[in-house]
Amino acid sequence: MQRSILGLGVALALLFPAVESRADCKVPPSLNQCKTCHSLEPGKPSRATGPSLHGVVGQPAMHAGDFKGYSEAIKAAQGKGLTWTDDNLFNYLADPKTFLAGINGQPLKNAMMFQLKDETKRKAAIEGLKTIAACQ
Ligand code: HEC
């Protein structure tokens, strides 16, 4: 009995691997607000309103090669070596303009007109980005 249940599980896993990985790739609720401007799913192109955020954690700034709308501020910050560590994401999300002005040593035009002040929500959003990055 036990063996046949195990066999059935293996057979299902072999038959439906794609379905299973798609289920893992649901965008976590902590990223709901980001969806207004950003695409998050693997393989999805950037939207006109913002770069794709899939796999952004740990990457240098301007990681989405297909996004045309990067601002002066983020270009300058990338030139200064900005990488999206947890800490940098945490501070950027609270106030993108001020964070980038700090990196650049001067206020330049920034394009993300969104702030997430609540610390718990910011931490959850960063965890959400990591979760979605694990999806292929
Ligand atoms: C109103 C639209 C909007 C919303 C909402 C928004 N963003 Fe953005 N985001 C942008 C734009 C536009 C940029 C490009 C910034 C620039 O060039 O200065 C950006 C850039 C970024 C970057 C840098 C990407 C890179 O390639 O370097 C990160 C990280 C990011 N956003 C995270 C988030 C997260 C996480 C959320 C949700 C909690 C969010 N954003 C919500 C518009 C938005």
C-alpha cells in the first residue's frame, strides 16, 4: 500500500513538474504594491513603468537590460558601484530619491515615485524578492 502511494507521488511529480514550479512562483503578497510598476516573474520583460525585479537582490543597480527608463540618479549610482544588498534595498525602498542622493553626493533626477516607510513591510518585500528569485 505504502509503496503504491509513493509510486503514485513519483509518477505525478514526473507528469506535472511544470505545474509544480509555477505554483511556487506566485508573487508573494508582500510585493503586491510593486506590481503596479514592476514585473516580477521569471522570464517576463520589464514594463514601461519599471524594470523587472526578478533576481535583483545581490545584483548591481540597473540589472534589467531591457528597461529603457533608468534615471540619471540610478545611472550615476551604478557608476559608483551600487549593488542591491539587503541593506541598500531596505534604505532605497524607504526613500529612493534621498538614498540615491546620498550615494551620488548630490540630488539627481530619480524615477521611482514610491516609498515604503513601514520597516516590517520593507523587510517582507525584500524576502519576497528572494523568494521569487528562487523560481526559474
Ligand atoms: C510607481 C511605480 C513604482 C512602484 C509602485 C515601485 N517601483 Fe521600484 N522602480 C520604479 C522605477 C520607475 C524604477 C527605476 C528607478 C530609476 O531609474 O531611478 C524602479 C527601480 C527599482 C529598483 C532598482 C532596480 C534596478 O534594476 O536597479 C528596485 C530594487 C525597486 N524598484 C524595488 C521596488 C519594490 C520592492 C517595490 C515594491 C515594494 C517597488 N519598487 C515599487 C517604479 C516603481
